[in-house]
Amino acid sequence: MKEILISREELAEKCRELGAKISEDFKDKELVLVGILKGSVVFMTDLMKEITIPCSIEFMEVSSYGTGATSSGVVKINKDLDMDITGKHILIIEDIIDTGLTLSYLVDYLKTRKAEGIDIVCLLDKKERRTKDIPVTYVGYEVPDEFIIGYGIDYAEKYRNLPYVASLKDEVYRK
Ligand code: IMP
Ligand code: MG
């Protein structure tokens, strides 16, 4: 680990702030929170406790073809929604947006499901790396172009359980 970027207290405060906004913005809608496995689980469980309006939860799991630290843009859906989302309002919960390719693919895919609306809440945004412009409704924090771990986010399936967001030393992932 290199350094802690966002502390556990700051993350808790951010979830309160986002939860309040979401509760207000979706108050008369049929809201479905769609967590993208596995990275979003820690953020999702904290965020949903701060949402004060009725909502249901769903999960999708996607993987990007190719290995290593960057995504290829070709996305494979490993687990799809269980629920019919016709007429419902989807809020995709994502851990981190990098190039934007994963979310862009996912939004296009969900658009075919006749949802009433699709919004995105993303905890972390590596804005300078974006190649695909997609509208993210709520962003927690902008982060620098470094390899991020913790609070659900992994490097080779490890570090997800760290209670804070941190950066990983370059020599670990640039091998
Ligand atoms: P994108 O398709 O390039 O936007 O990549 C999004 C996905 O790549 C995220 O959902 C993460 O799973 C993964 N990812 C991007 N940046 C990082 C990082 O710094 N650490 C760990 N995973 C990352
Ligand atoms: Mg992810």
C-alpha cells in the first residue's frame, strides 16, 4: 500500500451525503439499486443504509475481457438482473470509473430493458482516464490516475476488506 486517500470517516460522511440526495431525488419513483459485483458491495451496503425511501436491490456481475489493470471495453455479463425492471428507476452503483467502457456497455445493455430511467452513482472517478463519455449522476470523489484498492476495490482479488480507500505502490502492479 502506498497511502490512504480517503479515510473511513470521510467515506461514512460521503455515504450520508449521497444517501440524502438520492432519497430526495427519487422520492416518488420505484427505485432499484443495482450493485455491480464485486467491487461495489462495501459502498452499496453503506450507501443503502443512508437511503430513507423504499427501494429494492439487485446485483449484476460483469467482467471485462482481458486481464491486468486496464479494461478492454468488451464486457461479459456473468450475472444478470433477476427482476423485471420495466417501469422502474435504476440506480447503478459502481465502485470506480476509469475509462468508462464498462459502464457505457452496461447502460446500453440496460436501456433495452425498458426501465423508466437509468442513473449512476459511482464512488470514485478517475476522470483524466475517461475515453468513453458517460453521464454519471453522482460521484463521490475524483481520484488520481493511480491503482486504487480498498473499500470493496481489489488488486488480484485482495484488499477489498480494507475499510478505507488507498493507492497501491507502482511496483506491485506494474510488473
Ligand atoms: P473502466 O471500464 O475502464 O471504466 O473500468 C472500470 C472497472 O475497472 C471498475 O469497475 C474496476 O473494477 C476496475 N478498475 C478501474 N480502476 C481500478 C483501480 O484503480 N483499482 C481497481 N480496480 C479498478
Ligand atoms: Mg467494478
